[in-house]
Amino acid sequence: MNQFTFYNPVKLVFGKESLEQLNDMVKAYSNGNKVLLTYGGGSIKKTGLYDKVMEKLSDFEVFELAGIEPNPRVETVRKGVEIVKENAIDFIVAVGGGSVIDGTKLIAAASKYDGDAWDIVTRKAEVKDAVPFGTVLTLSATGSEMNSGSVITNWETNEKLGWGSPLVFPKFSLLNPEVLYTLPEHQTVNGIIDSMSHLLEQYFNEADNTEVQDQMISGVMKTVMKTGPVAVKEPENYEARETLMLSSTVALNGFLRLGYVGDWATHNLEHAVSAVYDIAHGAGLAILFPEWMRYVSKQSPARFVKFAEDVFNVEAALSDEEKINYAIDELQNFWTSLGAKQKLSDYGVKEEDLEVFADKTLIYGPFGNFYKLQREDILAIYKAAL
Amino acid sequence: MNQFTFYNPVKLVFGKESLEQLNDMVKAYSNGNKVLLTYGGGSIKKTGLYDKVMEKLSDFEVFELAGIEPNPRVETVRKGVEIVKENAIDFIVAVGGGSVIDGTKLIAAASKYDGDAWDIVTRKAEVKDAVPFGTVLTLSATGSEMNSGSVITNWETNEKLGWGSPLVFPKFSLLNPEVLYTLPEHQTVNGIIDSMSHLLEQYFNEADNTEVQDQMISGVMKTVMKTGPVAVKEPENYEARETLMLSSTVALNGFLRLGYVGDWATHNLEHAVSAVYDIAHGAGLAILFPEWMRYVSKQSPARFVKFAEDVFNVEAALSDEEKINYAIDELQNFWTSLGAKQKLSDYGVKEEDLEVFADKTLIYGPFGNFYKLQREDILAIYKAAL
């Protein structure tokens, strides 16, 4: 593995009663009594979570920013920054999934910066301070609740960019698997695909000698594959929700990514598609990851053979090619069995879109840390996925 | 799993060049320029590490506490506390293995307490503050470099007790696998056994529905079993040392123990033996763990069947009893193949000692979180191990 520094100071509180700790946690990390509550489209009002959170925050003066979008927009972040600055807010509580938390991370950092929030995303400005914040997770997928990364969309510049800073780790995250009971099925499925994709992006990495990490990643992946269908079939199965919720946090809290970055090309391929078409991130990944694997395994097969052995226990008697094909097919079939589609054309994508997508992915040049994709590679993968 | 809070703010710096960061790290976390350097029997002077550390600390006024014992003693800790208090020391750097780090944790906490250090170990005094400290790891086994626990021996009261506090997480730990090249073979072997035992203590836990954790633990355990023999045979194999060093940190930094404590009875059984006989902790565990497993698997077999499947890929056609026996035998044979002995009598333990050991283990009553051992259970296990 490469030299690395691992640091993750998030206090993770996990279990049915985790929300009970909200008041104490905010008090422990806040220097005052003004709190900004951030959330999304308002489903937390329907489920009753909003009322419970407000009750726990009754010792505080609570300001609100509702409407953080599924792909959080910088305009919405700017509104949050304004509220924080105008009211000298001391702490932020994000109640939502990855988008609400990602947006809140930028509010936290930009509220301590004099210029525009977008400067932080584009790295024009360095994060030097941030308003402390904590999260109450309502959707399990991105891992944002226990990492310091964030993805923000800017419709003025037509960009969707990731950024991060050790100053935007949540102080705490409260995870209660029961809040997932009411998720629509497709969100459960996309969450499963999203967290599996995070595991895949890390498994296919640029380092050598990562057996400890490989085995932990494979272990979590096998667990998600075993448990995912249970949660889809029985949305109120606590044990299944618990397992998946923990898995998706673990899948991207940095602990499985010791000594490498991971590939992340497929995420880039997907972002370009969902920037144009209304495809959920998980749904896009389910289509693109198998094609990325089919393409790249032809160029660099050894790691894919190991993947087949680690995750799918393939028969030793098979040839390398057979092992690889078996594993990729099994993975794709698994996602299909949950309801994922296999082709971009199922969402109306046309052949002439592919060049547009490729342009978008290449803004910063060829990408992928396990295997660097050039324009011809990108187009070949999109074509196979069409 | 049970409700849990996970929190681990240690900055882990891992790789060949990790020591290069010592100066910066101490500066980042210290409020002044006085440093106490703690270490053990002086092997760091022979290997040249002492000189390298002193060079990195040349911006600081360095005080020293040498001679922290393999089982760190409270008397030695008291000496350290005196140096810290007399000289108003701002930061401690521990250079050593688990014992040096464990001793340093108590120095850190007791230096901010008016009474005697032993009060903290016996929980007479609560830890309310601690001098910040960092570590440079020289022996990979206990995981102390990335957790907040410590075991201290008091020869006046004839006790060896564990204690811990979130205030004694190291601020940073610098891990360079190359420092392990010069370890005597038996220390490499005992380190392997020790970290595998930590994994076992956690695998056999008191919670339900721990599939994520089970799979991560199994993955690390399989990796250690694959890599351990390589490091024993080729002490300067960097990749093997790297894998084992990371595994032993991961094995006890709390990340695999989400939602439970683990059993820990075998550790108690072993401490009683090594309090009387000069047996290394790992060597004692290698004898006692298989016998604990043989005994407890008869009372509570299901978890042992799962263990056999998760870690040893046992054939599905075998009976439960055959699976269990196969796994335990494989585990013991693995340790024996590395040079571990199988019987307490190999170290001169006699039958009449067993009651004495049992008395020691039972100071706080029956123990074990997966399976609670009563006196008759304890004696049966010791007898089988004799």
C-alpha cells in the first residue's frame, strides 16, 4: 500500500435510540444556542421525524433551511450561508441523506469565508474554518455522514463537483435504522447499488499489497449482497436495515481506503449522464459499472480475477476469463434482480448523447486511478452501456 | 447489534516515511516545547531509532523516561508523572510497543490528577484531563497505538488491570513497518497470535446480527493467517510486515467492534497465568484459546459453526461438530506451525497452580460476555490446557 494518513473524528451513534442524544450532542459541540436546521423536500415532516428533532432542540433557537435538493445546488447553499451569517448561528443540524449533508458541509465552510461558496468547491478558496455541525441520517447510501467529502451542483456553470476538507467532518452522526422503513423501494435499491459501487471503486485501486483492505471490502460487499434483497422484500426488517445502514457508512468513511484513493472513473462516467438525464445516481451506476468492468478487465485482468475469487468464490477450475465474466454477470444480475435497469437507452439516452457525456467527463482530462480512461475508452464503455 | 457509539480521533500515519512527520505532529498538538520521551528496555538505542527520534525532536526540550516494562508497572508510571509535573511538560512521545504506550496513557492521565496514578486504574478517580501524547510504534500486537485502553500491573497489590478513557487516545501514531525487521522471531509470532486473539475475542460477542463485523473480522483473520508465516520466514519482507502491522492496529482500534464488547474471557484466563509464570501474553493465548473454544463450543455451538464457515471455509457436508473441531484444530495447528506451544505444562505449570489461577480470574466474579465462565468452567479449561 502507499503511505497514508487516516483520520476520522466523527462520533457515530447507531441504534434505535440514537436520536435521544441529539440535545446532549449539540450542547457538547456548540458554543451558543442558535442552531440552523437543514433538510430536504419535507419528507421528514410527513414521517414525524421533524417534530421529534424540533422537540430535542427545544433548548435552542432554531432557524431553518428547507429544500436542499437531491443534487444540492450552490444557490441553496448560499441561502444557508446567509442565514448563518445574519444570525450568528453556532451549530448546524442536518437531517437528511447524503445530499442534505453534502450541502450542509458547504454551508458550514462557506459561512466562515468572506467570498462566494462556489470558490470553495472550485478550490479557489482554502477552507480555514467551519461552523460545527452534526447529522441525523434519513437515507443510507453516500456515507457522507462519516466523511469529509461533498458533491455540489452549479447550474449556472453546468458543473457538478466534489470537494472536501478535514474541517467538514460532522461532529456527530445519529443513525437509527428504523427511519429507513418508509423509504420508497427504488431508494432502498439505489442505496444498495451506491454503497456497493463505493466498495468497488475502492477495491479497484492504484496500490499494491492491500490484502487487509481487500478482505474487509469483500466481506462488506458479500454482506450487502446477502442482506439487500431482505430489506427490499421486508422494508421493516430491522436487522436487514441495520446491516445495510452500517455497511453504507463503512463503505465510504475512509476506513477501507487505507493507502489508496480508489479508481472512481465510473462515478465520473455516471455524473456526466445524470447531469443531462434524470437518472438516479445508483441507477446509473448499476448500468455503467458492469460495462466499466468488462472493458477494463480486458486491459488489466489480474485484479478482476482476484475480485471474482474474493467476492464470488469462483471455482478454481475456471479460466481467468471465465472467472471474470462470471463475477461481472453475477454482479449485474444481482442488481437487475433488485429492479435496476441494464441499459442507458432504458432512460431515453441516445447514441448522439455519448459524445456529450464524454466531453463532460474529460473536463479535467483522462481519469481513473486504477485504469486511466482516454476518450476512446470512455466512448467504448458508454456504447456498451447504451 | 446493540446500540453503540464509535469514536476514534487518532491520526494514523502509516508507511516508511512516517517518522518524518514527528516534528510537525508534535508541534500541531503541543502547547509548548517540553516533551517527555518514554520508551522501554533500550532496544531503540541499538536499532538507531532513538537517535532518529531525538533528531526529529531537536526543536524541543526533551526529558526521558526509560525502562517501561513489558508489563508496565504503576511504580514506573509514577516516575513518569513526577517528571511531567516537575517540569510542566506539554506533550509525551511514546516510542515502543503496547506496554510503553499503555504506561504512557496512565502517565498522561495521572499527570493531570492530584492523587496516585493507581486510583485511575481502579476507577477510584475519574479521568478529567490528560497530557496530550503521540506514539512511534516499534512492535505490532496490542493495538494500543489506536485505542484508548491500557493494562497496568501493580506488584504491591498483585493486580494486573485494564482501564481506559476517551481522553487517552493518542493524538497521532506513526507506524513504519520497517521497524519490525529486527524483532526476534518469537515476538513476531506472539504479535500474530495476540492480534488474532483480539479478532477472536470480538468475533465471539454478545450481540445479534453482526454480519458486517463478522465478515470484516474474518477477512482480517484470514489475511493474518496467510501473511504471518511469510513474515516469520522473511523478517525483512516489507509487504508482509506492512500487512501484519495494519492488521494488528485494525484488530483492536474499535472499528471491528461496533455494537458489542466481545467475550474477553480468554484474556482474563491468560492474565492469571502470566501473572505467576513467565509466559508471554501471545504464547499463553495460543494455549488457552483453543481450549476455551473446545469447551464453550459444546455449550453454545451455533456461533462456532459460523466461525468455521466464515474463516475456514469448511465443507458444507460436514456435521456441525466436525466443522467446529476442524476449525479449532486448524487454528491451533496454525499457531503450532509458527512455534507456539500447546500446553501450559511446557512452561512448568503444575496441576496445583490451576486453583490459584482460577482465584485470580474470579476477583470480579464470573466473566466472559459471549459465555459466562463459572469456577468449574474455568478449571475445566485450565485442565484441558495443562
